[in-house]
Amino acid sequence: MNLKLKVWRQKNAQSEGKIVDYEAQNIPADASFLEMLDILNEQLQAKGEEPVVFDHDCREGICGACSLTINGIAHGPSATTTCQLYMRHFKDGQTIFIEPFRARAFPVVRDLMVNRSALDRIQRAGGFITARVGSAQDANSILVPKKDADRAMEAAACIQCGACVASCPNASAMLFVGAKVTHFASLPQGQPERQQRVLQMVRKMDEEGFGNCSNHYECEAVCPANIPISVIGQLNRDYPAALVKDSVV
Amino acid sequence: MNFLARFYGSSIGKKWIVALTGLVLVGYVIGHLIGNLQIFAGPDKINAYAAFLHSIPGPLWVVRAFLILCFVLHIVTTIKLAVANRAARAQRYAYSASTELKPAKKTMLLGGLVVLSFVIFHLAHFTARVTDERFHHLPKGEYDVHSMVILGFQNPLVAGFYILAIFFLSMHLSHGFQSVLQTLGVQSEKVRRPVTIGGQALAWLIFVGYVAVPVAVLTRQLQVIP
Ligand code: FES
């Protein structure tokens, strides 16, 4: 299939970028979106042009490295990562806009590649357990109700890809932070640092310049890990409770 | 003090303030509606209600002050959040699309501004009575709200603006209800659908209730009783 691509090109963080038109020719329908870009880059290189820079790593939908906002939707028209998106979702001759994940907290490194370390910094502010927990416990030595285990697992599925931020009209990272907070808040090991965790992660999130959730739920719709917005509800509950205990009690 | 400053300084704290003040204002919108609907029970009923409210100026002004505080906080905090949200997406998308965005969500800010301008007019019109000479000598005296409302809505422009503003208010509430519950963290996956649908139903019931009065005046179902 042949496609008309409108791709964001930008030399570096300082320079102004712009949309550049490309024709991608002879793309197999079974190619993934990233393979389509590989083919485009080969064609560009054959002509002596600079290839389009984009993020990718595992190409198995696990690592969360691939990004791209495709026709205005983070990771494109299926609720998977971009590496798991196949060209059969598009029509022959279709025009496709390919832009980087947009957020002030995600500066463009080059072309479609953005720097998402703001998420790492939030994670480092409290998204872990300080104590060394040693090797895996014997089964059932710490009892976790099935419901809580399921909820923790659901939240732990977050791969930190940043699609929630990219899709949110406010570039909010609350689905991400909510997932991390919910993950630990659902387990006994997460309790001792539960308050400090939510206070520090929210403070870091605000400092990094992410926006504020206004309940549009775009994030949930694009999340490749199916994180539900109820994790934001958990965040909204835990934060004031922790703040009351921290500053009043 | 420390708590309030930290709370209001945070993203989630501001969201809570918008949600809590929104909840108070919705309560007021419902209370006001119940007051309005008394107009269908005849002049004596609603005029007595107006006279009663004015007979207790102390509590009335306490409530008014609290409502004004909530109203101002709701707006100022929303503006703060909106400014931060714009800044958080420094560069817009060339192609913008959405999977979830509904008209009610898109018009939260615009609709809110229409409602704000309406509230200012409405207070000048019916509360301060500075826009209409006739309101100073009503047939049944100062608390003749019955005649005042009917005279007011006989002007199609006034009635039209009223209906438009109520429409935007209901749009605002149709997203607002479930938004409040989500922000206060009381919404779970299980209640999400019923809360969304219930919130929308309540918003449009409020629309019907409010709009019934000007419609009844324009269709001459309600007339000034001399
Ligand atoms: S490249 Fe790893 S998830 Fe797409």
C-alpha cells in the first residue's frame, strides 16, 4: 500500500520543527507501523536524506519505548503500543499525521523522539519500596486478598510509555502516577511509605509541569496496558488523606 | 494554615476545591429550582416564600456570602488549573483527534463563562432590580416575585438569554456530576456508568425545571394576576 505521510521533523530541542510530507510506497499491510517507518527511512537514505528519528526498543509491546501520536491519537488507532500497530488498520492512499508525544514535560530530542525522563524522576521520588525485601517470600507467608492482588497487578501493568500524557488534553500524568500509587497502596509491603510516596510523587509531578486531570478519560482509552481511571480516583483519595496526616497530625 | 497552603498549592488540592465548591453550587441550583417551581402554585405561595427569605436577613446573608465565596473559588481555581493545563501542552498537535471528548466536556470553560455572565445579569435583573423600572412598583408590593418574574420573562430577549444560559449550565453539570465524584475519589468502576447516566439525567431534569417557567410565561400559561 502507498501512504501520504505528514511527519514532524525537528533537528533538536532548540530548533523549530515542522511537518514534512513524504510518500511511503509499497508498504505491506502486515508491516507494523514502525516497520513502515523503517521502510520509509531506507527510501530516504537511498536518496541521501536524513532518516526520521523515532523511539523503539523491544517491538513486542512490552517496554513502552515506542511513542508517536498518529492522526492525533497516542499510539494510533488501536489500543496497543505503536510497535503492535499494523498497517492493515489504515487505508491505501490514506494521509497519516505522525507527531511526537506532546507535553511541555516531554521535550523533543529529535524528530519524533521525546525525552520522557520526567516520568523516571516522578518514579524516583517515591515509586518504590525502600526496604530490601530479599528474595521472593514463601507463598502465603504474607497474605494478600485476591481482590487486592488483582488490583495491584492491574496497576503494575503500566509500562511508563507516556501515552496517557500525550493523549490528555491537559498533558496530565495522573494516570501514570495513579497507577504507581495504586500498585503499592494495594499491597501490605507498600503501606509503611504509603503517605510519603503519594506526597512526594504528586509534588514531583507538579514540579515537572504536567497538567491537571479534568476527567476526559482520553488516557484510559489509549493506554496499551489497560490501566483504568479508577487509579486516579485512588490518587485523589490518598493525596488529601496523606496531606492531612502529614501537616495536621 | 500549612495544610491549606500545601493543599491549594498542589494540582490535586485545586481539583478538590473545584469539586467541593461545584457540589455546593449544584446544591444551590437545586434549592433555587425548588423555590422557582412554587410559581406554579400561585402568587401567594411564592410571594410568601420571598417575604420569608427577606424576614431572616442574618441567615440569608450568611448563606449568600458562603455561596459567593464558593462561586469565586470555583471560578478562580478553574482558571488557575486551565492556565497550567494550557502551559503543560506547550506545542499543540497539528492533527488533533480524540477518542472520548464529548461536547459537554469541551464546553466546560465556555459554558462556565456564559453561566457567569448570566449570573451577573440575573442578579442585576431580579435581585438588585436595576434593569427594569417596573420592578420598583409591583402590583402586590415589594415581595411580589410572582408578577416580577412574569413581567421579566415577557421580554423574549430576557427569556431567550435565560434559556440559553440554563442550557449551558445543564451541559456543564452533565459532565460536572461524575467529574466531582471522580475527583473526590468516590467513583469506582462499578458505579461509573450509573453515576454518569444519573448525573446527565439530573442535569437535564434541572434544565426542564428551570426552563418551564419562561416557557410558561411566553406561552401565556402564567400571567400577572392583578
Ligand atoms: S517498542 Fe517496546 S513497547 Fe513498542
